[in-house]
Amino acid sequence: MEIKILIVEDDIHIRETLKAYLIDAGYSVDTCADGNNALEKFYDNQFHLVILDIMLPGVNGHELLIELRKLHDTPVLMMTALDDDTNEIKAFTNEADDYVTKPFTIEILLKRTEALLRRSGLLRREVCFGKLTLYPETYKAEYDSVGIGLTTKEFDILLLLIQNKNKVLSHEGLLTKIWGYDFEGGDGIVHVNIKRLRDKLPVKIIKTIKGVGYCLMGVNDEE
């Protein structure tokens, strides 16, 4: 199932950064920059999660939450630069599901997003691709119920490939997402880990796109 998330945030940098990271995490993401546009989206679409800023042009976040609750019980994560008890209490009184104050790290927001989706039953604890099953919370991997011993980096690469199964991930993209922006080594480490990963997997599902990167072969193409 495709999980759809709406981000309502007037700061374009925060909005686009969140969107990019959530898409990388495998979610379908829509955005808007003001309360009036958000209201239209609430009426015209069904989202699985809403990330909602409080201070917005037009209708503010508190008012939007009240209107949303008249329509759906969609999980709502409120975020704001207002670091005070009054706004937090008001948000929870209006039935927000979680609340985070700026500045925050992307990793924290992603984990809070996962927690809300998991609590609502929308996010499974396992990630599947054909007979391959990954358990992100424990870093365990199985193929046809038989365990596969992977290092954390090998696991992270395989998980990222599955989450982006319809895309080609570049060498540079994998290097940045798995090892981070400040990693001083070259992309040779990506090739080494891909080779080790291929050696451990009982099926050939990682395809090399010459000069570009890697992608997963379709489930029906498993050998």
C-alpha cells in the first residue's frame, strides 16, 4: 500500500527538505504552503498522515486541525517554532497525535512519523520483496523464512533498494544516504558492499546499471 503524507509548512526550505527525505523513505508526499490550500486538500484527498505547522498564512495550524478532525481521524504531527506549553496543550486538546518543536533533526521527525504510522497500523514492522523479508527494527533479514547474516551497512543498502524498487540509485546517492555527506572515502566502498550483499543473497535481484548505479530486478525475474 502506498502511504500518502501531506506536509503543510510555509518555510520552503523545511518543506522541500522534509519532502525529499520522506520520498527517499518510500512515502508518497504532497505539500502546501498555506492554510487555505491545506483545507482544499483535506476535502479533496485522503492522507494517511499530516505534518502540520502551526504558524501559517491564512488559516493557522490549530484551526486546520479542528477542521481536519471534523472529516478524518488521520494522524497529525504538529510542528512549530513556538516553544511553550500553551500551544502544545492546545494542539493535544484539538486531538493532535504528536508535537515537535523547531529546530529538530530530520532523523527524529522520520522516527516520529514511523511511530505514528505504525501505531495506526499502516506501517508494517517488516519490509518485503518477493520471498525476501527485512525487519528494520532488529536488522534481521530472511529469504523464504531462512535467516541471512548481513552487516548493518549491507542491510541499510538492501532496505534502501527495496524502498526505491522502481528507481535506479546512483553510486553517489547510495554513498551519501548510507555513509553520510561527510564520508571522506570514495564510492568504491559502495561496490564492495554490493558485491558482498550479492554473495550473501540466494537470488540475483540487484542489477547493475552501468555507469549509473543499482536497482532491484522485478520479483518475477528472481533466479
